[in-house]
Amino acid sequence: MSSKIVNILSNANFESKKTASALQDELKKHGYKPFNGFNKNAELCVCIGGDGSFIKAVHRNNFPEMPFVGINTGHLGFYQEIKPNEIVKFVTDYKNNNYEVQDIKILRTDIYTKNKVYKLNAINEVVLKAAHSKTIHMNVFIDRNHVEKFSGDGILVSTPSGSTAYNFSTGGSIVYPTLHVLQMTPISPVSSSAYRSIRSSLIVPGGHTISLVIEKRYKDSNLLLVDGNEYFFNNLHRVNTRLSNKTIKKLIFSNNSYWDNIKDKFL
């Protein structure tokens, strides 16, 4: 049964606040109960801002099961499909169920240290680097198969949705969001007579596990980026990443929005 509560999660800029106010008014006209913030009993979360606002909202509220939709007042807006001037149409379409629900795949990352295992989730990517921008050396395994001994700035593992973010900037491929795959992309790999590293990204089935085992000298000198958030671990040994069984639900109001975004943002 519908709760009629709609969460409005907005960043603090002027355009977002103005859009949030207009959205509240429109929702009330249709009998909904707008809530500024996160209410666990809501039927929908509307994120207002850019992609960063969307990702922060999901992390801050612990990857909730209720669906999300985004209104773009930022720059890129891959997660933010709706424009501020489309609020009336959005609310009408939502009320009339004129949308599809897309599952956004997320990464589950298990971080193994000497004494503990940490578990983190990511929407876009996980990146393993050395601290202080040093070259890092690590062994890369896919489902326990040794693939390479990597040397370079780091290794990035992305979701299909995250393929257009940091992954794309490092030379990785764009992957359609609904594909059940991981992408592993090297960041400034070293390829010389001394070191040999795969220079292109690898597309890996989503059920596989990518395991990054760093050399011992980096066990206390590492940097793990999870959707841009920085983590440092003492006695780090291994980082395992795979697609999680958990997903984020996102409402899609136009089947063409993804390809329009690709064209508008990158061409």
C-alpha cells in the first residue's frame, strides 16, 4: 500500500532549493506528502542536485530499498534524469505509473587486513592506490586466477553505471547500465622492460570476484577510494570486489535518456 510520502533530498545551492520548493507544491497538489530529508516509510526518494548529490544521498541513507529518481541542477546528471522545468510532467507521470524501474548494480568490496574484514558498498567505483601518489605494485586475480602483476598509479573497478565517471576519465569503456558486468581499468599502468601491465580495461562477468593483493610494503601505505570517499587501512592484505546481490532501484521515465546523456555530455 502506498504511503504517499515522498522524500526530497536536496543539496544547498539556490537552484536546488528553488526546485525543491516547486516540487513540494506540485506533490501536494496530487495528494502526496513531501518530506524534507529521509523518512524510511516513504515510497520514493527524489534527489535534487548533480550526480554527487545522488551518490551521497544513497550512501548517507545506507542504500535503501525504496526507489530513487533525480532532478538535475548540477552538471553531468547521469543519475539525474529530470530537468527542473519538467516537474509537473514528472509528478503526473509518477502518479500514473508511466515509468520503468531500473536496478542499479552496486559493488560489494571486502577489505582484508591482518585482524579484520571490512565491507563497503559502492555505486560507481572502487580504486586501490598507494598513499602519497606513489607507484603501487599488486597482484591481480580474477576468481583466484592470477591475471597480472600490476605496476602503476592504481586499479579501478567500476559498475556499469559508474563506467561514465572516473572510469571513463581514465580511459575505460562506457558500459550500458543494465549489463551484469564489472570493469577493471588500470590507472597509468607502467609498461617497460622491468614491468609489464595490461594497458586496457577488462570487462569481467558480474559473478566473478576481482582480487587485488598488494605487496607488503604497501600494507600501511595505501589509499582506497569508494565513490570518492577516502579510506586508509593498516595491515592491508587484499581487496576483493564483485557485484553485490543488493541493488538500488531508479525510476526511468524515458528510454532515450541514457543515450541523450551520452551525446549531450561527451560530444
